[in-house]
Amino acid sequence: MYITGSGMVCAVGMHAASACAALRAGISALSDLPYLDSQQEPIVGAPVPGLDWNLPRGERVIELLARALAEVLNRGADRVWSDIPLLICLSEAKRPGGVGSLASTVLDRLEEKLSVRFHPEHSGVFPYGHVSGFAALQHARKLLVKAAAPACVICGADSLLNAATMLWLEENFRLKTPANRDGVIPGEAGAAILVEAQPQTPAITGVLGLGFGKEKATVLSDEPLMGHGLTDAARTALAEAKLGMHEIDMRLSDVTGELYGFKEIPLVEGRLMRVVRKEPQPLWHWSEAIGDSGAAAGIAQLVLADQAFRKGYADGRYALCLTASTGGDRAAAVLKGI
């Protein structure tokens, strides 16, 4: 399975190429939001430029999805989109400030907004937060293997820039504030990719392996973190790709800025690195530029890796992408620049 197109909108760029270039250049779009924390200090976040603050959160997510999708659609004007499924990734249904209510209507609303029709039977919604992008990627792979569709579009969007989500984060001591340095910077983004069974251009990104796991010691629990869930996901993805951890050239993660995520990744490496690697294995993440992008985070990793492979600035040929949802779901993907 290959990534043959991408689109993205976020605080540092309105297209996939510009957003990834900004991240590579070290540009950050973190700024004070029109919200205050419990100490009456401004909350720092990463809003997408030009989005009306008065938009309800559901409309905000629809707009982010539409903008990311438009970039993919515009580059495939000759395609018959009614033959291609649209797989939509959203926040967890029960997350405060999430958009679980959109699940039943989001496909129809996007089709109407973009004036396009996608495959009526195989299109679907994946409301699993951070891991939803890789869950949708797994579903797309099944459809392509069965030749049920010539390609699939996977898109995801999320916004943590609403009072309900930020209050929930602060009540659980997870919001980054002057009084809490170990916290999440809320952000928002929309991201989309087009995947096909066969490569269509000389420079392409292949998906070699996918894996999933479940972590009992979630960020909201008091259990000691052992990293078993993410380890299981990475081990399965590496096994599918027939690679060892030492053969991975770069890692991408949806870490949000919390120490929890940066503890989990070394635990995975400690369990899976069986051969000493002398070369560096850098860790790339979007949160330093755009904060936590929720359900868009996994797809944003795929967009970043694809751009790096296409533009020739990736740290080698193999990448390992890692995602972790608040409820304990874990997912991993191994990519190859071809």
C-alpha cells in the first residue's frame, strides 16, 4: 500500500508542503488564546489562521476536514471519486469537547460542502482519537487487498480549542499552564492522504507494516507505565515489515508535550532494540509547532514522512510512526521511502 497524495491544514501551514517545511524550519505557531485558565492566565494554543473563533466546534472540525480534503481532490481531478471510499477520523466519542455527534452526518456534510460523492458503501467514520488514522489505514488496506476500491482517501481533523476540552485537560492536571509545565498545548489540524495498492509516481511512500496494542496504564490512571501497549503495536508493525528496531532510521510520534509520552517511547525501544545501532534515530513530532492535534495527529505523521521522503530530507529509508490515544489504544506503522 502506498501514499500517493496528501493534504494538510494547521497553525504553521495551509497545505501539506508548507506545513512540513515550516516544521522542518523550526517555526512554531503557539500563541495566547482568548481563554483563561483557573489562575486567570491566558492559555497557550495553536489555532489555524483564518478560522472564525465563533464557529461551533463541530463546524470547526468540518472546515478543517474540508480544507485538507480539498488539497487531495484538487490534485486528482481526473479520478472518479464515487468509486473511492472516504475514511474519516474523529475524536473519541466520549471526550469532553469532542465531536462524537458528527459521526452520523459528517460524510454527507463533507460531500455537500465539497460537491463530490465518495463510495457509498465502503466510506466510514473512525472515532478513536489519536489512533484513528492508523485504524482507518488498516481498513483501507483490507479494501485494497480485496480490490473493493481502486484507492482510499483517509482524512482526520480535531480541535482542542474549546472550553470543554481545555477545562477537562486542566481538571486532570494535563493542561500546560505557568503553574503546570508538564501538560498539553491544545491545537487543531486537518490532514488527509490518498492511498493505493500500487505506486503511481517515482517518489513514493510505502506502508510496510501496521500494529495495534492496548495500554492499561493510561495517562489518566495511577498505574505505573510499562509501555506494553505501544511495544505490542510497534513489534507487530516491525514484524509485518520484516525489520528490526535497529533498522529504523527515524521515528515519528504524536507525543503531546507531556512527560508521559516521552517516557513511553524509550520503554518501547528498550524492549525492541536487540542490535546496537550506532547511527542516530531522531524523533520527529508535530506538537512542538502546533500542539496536540488529536484525531489528526496520526495522519499528520504520515503526511510529514511522505513529504520528507519525496523532498529527500528524511533520515534514511525507514520510518516508524507511533500513536497513543488517551483511553489506552496504541498503534504503529512502518513506512519506507521508495
